[in-house]
Amino acid sequence: MGFIENYDISVLILLTFIVSLVAISIIFCSIKRYEIAIAMILLSPWAHWFFISNVQESVEESMTAGPGTYVRISMVALAGVIGLFQFLKLKTSGHREVPLYLLLFGVFVLFALLSTVYSIDKRYTFVRSTEFIFFFCFLLGFHYWLKDKTRLDKTLNIYFMIMTCGIVINIIALLLFPQQVWWWRVPERCKGLLDHPNTLGAFCMLSYPVLMWKYPRLNSAGKVLILFLFCTVLFIHILSGSRASLAASVFGFFLWLLIQNKVGLNSFAKILSFVLIISFSIVLLLQSKPRSFRREVSDITDLTGRAEFWRGCIQLVKEKPILGYGYGVGGKIWNDPRFYRSEQFLWAGSAQSSLHNGYLSIAIGMGFTGLLVWLSFMLVPIWRVMCLSPCGYKTLIVVILFQGLLLNFFETSIASGSQIITSLVFWLFLIIAGRLPFLLSPIQTDEIPAVSPARTTGINYAT
């Protein structure tokens, strides 16, 4: 918090008063309209990105949290307080019990906080686990607030608007602020107004499904705009040079077609044609080797050091398989003299560096115990939504969840609570997945339907 030292005490007091007044106002308004809290949590990554400067940093500077981090955490904490109020208000006014998977989720975040006791980086473990608890409180309130299809549509439209605005802002920045959007470390790769080209790639990956979901719900002019946005996202995605998110996006397209189309010869022919077209396009893309996809290694499909990371992680997990080294310690494990490389940031023993695999990150932080709990509560909502008949809502949710699960093999994309946008969106949609069978039911109930509503009633939920 060294940046605070530059201000006079009277200025800080005034600033604290103004911030407190704004926070109280937001809490009051959000309790009445939870959509404000949803928008705030989705906008929280932008608070961090806004303060990112596209200049070369030393290892020490890159390890220091800036003002954007504090603003983002404050937004998440505020959303958590709002969520807790919402939960208490709705829980006391109804009889709906907290589902088992959310109880397991709560056990996981409490376990993360308790891991501070034995963590190899107590400061980061405490801060990150506390932030995750606030985020969990927001999700708990969101679960109770999300009681009908109208509120589901409001949530998805908020998500659509924020992602659309993000696309437009990055395109404008690409035209007006080229010195800010091209990454200083690799000038051939575009990062937009985000913090890293891979983050921009992940942002694009999360945009495709909601654009496809919105497309059939608009008139002709709206559909043309969606097609333009889709092409724009693909363009900046290629400029980012993010290979893992591009592969996850292609996987998402295939999954979308498989869920939306009934089994039959015509649908099979469509899917096969689409697969062949996409595969041919990817081959041409890789053969042409755009500058954004070039790496120091000669092979464009190389994992750029990830395999060495994973081998080191597996070795360390075997040494502490039960409880791990503390939640969120990340690259702090490379402080071990067997791995430490002071001249390279990713190997310099900093908790701010990623392990480039979310599953190993959980196992490193909380051992196989934490990984088992994490997988247990995550699989229940996924199974619920997978059992539903095909519809636009199911397709959107399944694609986003499975894209996150796939990307998590190559990046720490869904293992970090609300710290990064892929994780934040994943957990938000996981809550929607758990509630979707009830939201689509003609009779609102808190009992899990024995058979999906679309199969029993014949109602079309595609729109």
C-alpha cells in the first residue's frame, strides 16, 4: 500500500468518507436490485486492468500489488457483503435449504482459509482465501436470488452487455492506443486493455458462447451486429496469440453443435462439415505462422515450458499429498532450491506467478484432500444441467463450463475464485447450472425434477 504514503492525511480521511458513502449506497441499492452486484462482480477484473501499465517491469515490481488489485478486491468484498445480506434475507423468508454442493463449496473455502496456518506464503494464502470467501458469499446470495427464468435472462443479458462493451473498448483501443494494446514483452502479441495476451484470449473465448446464444433472440439488424462482433472477437483473438484459449473455443463450437442438434444424418453431416472446415482453417493458420503465434521455440504446438512446470508440481505434490502447501501459493513453491531461478519471473518463487494448470494448483495448495472436495461440489451442478433436454440456456452454460475445464489444463483458469475473469465467470455459471432445472420447470419448485422439464412437457425452452 505504498502508494497511499503520497497523500496527506486529510485527503485520505475525505477519500475514506466518500468511499464509505458510495459503498453504503451500493449495498442499499443492490439489496433491492441484485443485478447491480452481478454487474459489479463482472466488472471487477476491469478495475485491475485499468491500472495496468504496458511498460517493462523488474521482477520485484511485477511481484508488487498495485492500486488496481486493491480496488478489485474491494469490489469483490462489497459484492460478498451484498450477497450475504441477500442470502440472510431470502433464507429467513423461505424454507429452501442450502444444497449439499454449496455446503461442500463452503467447506472448501473454509479449508482454504485454514490452510493459512501451514502455508509457505501466509500473506497470499490469507488474502486470496479471504477474497474467495467474499466471492462465495456473493454466489450464495446469487443462488437464492436466482428464482425464476426472468432473473436468469437478466443475468445473461448483463453478461452479454459487459462482454460486448469489452469487445468494443478493445477494438477502439487497438485503433487509438496502439502503444497500450501491444504487449511490451512480445510486441507481436496483442493484450488489448487487459493485463496479458492470454487474458485477452480467454476473454474472447468467453465471448463466443454468449454471442451465439444471443443471435437467435434478435431481429435481422441485431443478427448482423452479432455476426460483426463475432468476426471482431475472432480477429483480436488471433492477434492475442493465445493458443490454449483458441483450442478451447474451437472445442466449444463443436460442443455447441452437438448439444443443439438432434442425432441424425443431417445433423451429423453438418457437424462433420463444420469440423472439416475448422480443422482446415486451423491447419492454414498454423502453417502461415502469424507473428502473434510465434514463440522462441520452433514448433508452434510446443507447451512453452509448461511440461517442466507440471513435472515439478507433480514431484512436489507427492511430497505433501494430503494438505499441500497452502491455498493460492502458486509459484511460491519454486523457492525450493531444486527449482529456484532468480533471473526468471515464473521460476523466481513468487505466489503471483501461475503454475499453468488449475488442477495441479489446487493439489499444490490443498493436497488431494482439497482437490477431491473441489471436484465433488463442482460435478453436481454440471451433472444436473447435462441431464436437461437441449435448449439455448443449457447449451450456453455447458459450453462455458467445459471451455473452462479444458483451459484449466493449460492455465490456472478456474482455480482462483474471483481473481481472474475465467474463474469468476466459471463459478457464476456453475451456480446457474445448479439452478437451471428449477428455473426451466413450469412449476417453480425446490425439488430436483426426476426427468428434465423439456422431456416431460414438450415445452420448447430454446427461446
